Amino acid sequence: MRLHLLALLAKEPAHGYELKQALEQTFGNAYPSPNIGQIYVTLSRLEKDGLVRAVDVEQSNRPNKKVYYLTVKGRDLLEQWVDEPTEGPRVRDEFFMKLVLAPLTGIADRMALINRQRRHYLSIMGDLNDLMGRTDPDDRVAALLIEGAMLHLQADLDWLQRCQEDLV
């Protein structure tokens, strides 16, 4: 969440609740609503690391609030994050390690593992379909996020089929 908050602060200074609302508005229901406590803990750490600075703003009929501003160091880190490629496919897949090693120990059968994992992926796919159905058709950001997750999941299901064909 650190870098997500820095990105929002690069747009404009904000306090914690504004950042929470910005995340919710930007990603819609496709992105789990962030916990406000976690946002403030993260902002505190960002301030301690010199990535943001906080300014107390007085309010006449409410308690004072802290408004956070991105620092030069924060902008540099954000630019570095944006410029770096995102992690690609995982070679050390946890499920594949189970699939190969568990049968060697006699703990599990490969077909049982594949079927359990397939059911899990299909359950997630169902949840994503439900989420897509509840997403505003005009909310392209949320729709693309859900669609991307579904495409990754479909690739994982195809790969499970390949594992079944080659290993069982």
C-alpha cells in the first residue's frame, strides 16, 4: 500500500480518509476497501522514512487533521517503482512444489491435489464473475482489474490441465 499512497499523494496532498476514498473511487469494488487504520500506520511509516511530510491543519469545528505531502525522496521512490518492470511469472510456484514433492512422501496423490486446486480456482472464478456482475459497467478500471484476475486464473486452470496430462 506504500507505493499506492505515494502515487495518490503525487497527484495532490491529502489526509488519510481522502486517500481511502481515492483508492475506493479509483478501483471500485474490484479492490478490497483499505482499512483506515492501516492507511494511517502506513502514512506514519512513510513519514518516518522521509517519503512524506505531514502538516497539521486546524479545523474550527473538528479536531485538527494531518495533511500529507509527497517529499522529493518519496517522488524519487515512486518514479523508481513506476520505471521498474513488475514481477513476471513465478517459477517457484508453491502449488507445483506440492504437486511434485507431496506424492514422493506418500502424503498426497497428484490427482487429488490437482482436483482440489482446480476446485479452488473455479470457486475464485465464480467469485470474480459475481464481482463483475456487481461492477458498474462504466467503471472500466474495476472491470479491467477483475478481467485481468480472471485471465490469470484461466491460465492457471489451463496449466493445471497440462500438469494432469503430463504428471498423472
